[in-house]
Amino acid sequence: MAVDYGTMAMLFILVVASLAMYFIKDLLHAVIVYGAYSLIMALVWLQMNTPDIAITEAAAGIGMTVLMMVVISRTSRREEYS
């Protein structure tokens, strides 16, 4: 039985990213983790030989990440660090 350690590592990263998005309090950081989650998920779909779903995941992930970044930057007040 062949074990693909790369796919297992990516699935572990997905679980960690999911938990991180749940526990992170800063919305901007959570959106950044979501972008990484979407990228890893697209790579998992590509590993499973489904390039059409991988492209869809990448496009939807990029679109949602940009949309959430714009909404967060317009609605939240972040203090500048000196």
C-alpha cells in the first residue's frame, strides 16, 4: 500500500489552517490564513487529478480573499504601529 506523504502533509495543513481561522481574533490575519487554506486546497485537488476543480477553487479563493480584504479594510479601524 503506497502512502503519499505530500498529500497527507497538505491535509494536515488544511486542518491546522481551519483551526487557526476559528481561533484567530484579528480579521485580517484570519483572511490571510483563509488565502493559504484556499491555495493548499487547490493543490490537493490538483494532486487528486481534478484540474477543473483546482482552477475553480483557486479562482473562488482569490476572489473571496480580495473581497474580504476590501470589506475589512473599509469597515474596521486598525491602529498604525509606530
